[in-house]
Amino acid sequence: MLLKLDSDVSIDDVKNDLNEKIKNGYCKNGYTFSINLIYKLIHEHSNYEDYQWQLYRFERKVVNRNITSLLKDISSLDKALTWDCMSILARYQNQFSYRNEIAKKYIRSQA
């Protein structure tokens, strides 16, 4: 898999950091704590940001496999996140065509 969760990630540290950010007025997006936690893990504690546009150049099943694997790794950190991971997977699946089009049109191949 192309997408990987950081091997040294501590779910408790990430939760505490997110709680602090919420308490200090950051993170005013209306999402639940769990959804924000999952997005924080994806965008700050995995290599998703490094590979997202390269990933979206692949066909749908490759992208789904990678996103699913990353979300399974996240749900293994905290089983209570499983349902929210499934809803986030659906969101990424719904955005595939749009992101695939952008990646193919604007992002040069890194191969």
C-alpha cells in the first residue's frame, strides 16, 4: 500500500492535541470529535499529504484499496472510530472522479 499511518503515532497524544485545539478555538468546522480526529490522523499522522495527488492518478479500485487500508489502520488504534471511518471512506469514494480529473489534468506524473 502507498498510504501508511505513522508507525509512532499515539492516539492519546493526537486526541489530547485535538482537544487543546478545540478548546483554544481552532477546528470550528461542525464535525464531530471523532471525524476531526480521523481527519487529523489522515492529514497529520500519515503520508497521505505526500501522496494524495499521485494516488488519485490511479484507477478507482487502487485508490479505494489504499484509503480503506489507511482507515483500517486508524480504526485499529481506536475501535470506536470504525463507523466514522466508514463514512469518511464513502466521502473519499464520492470525490474520486473529481480528484482523479484534477490529478490527471494538472499534476505531472511522478513515475
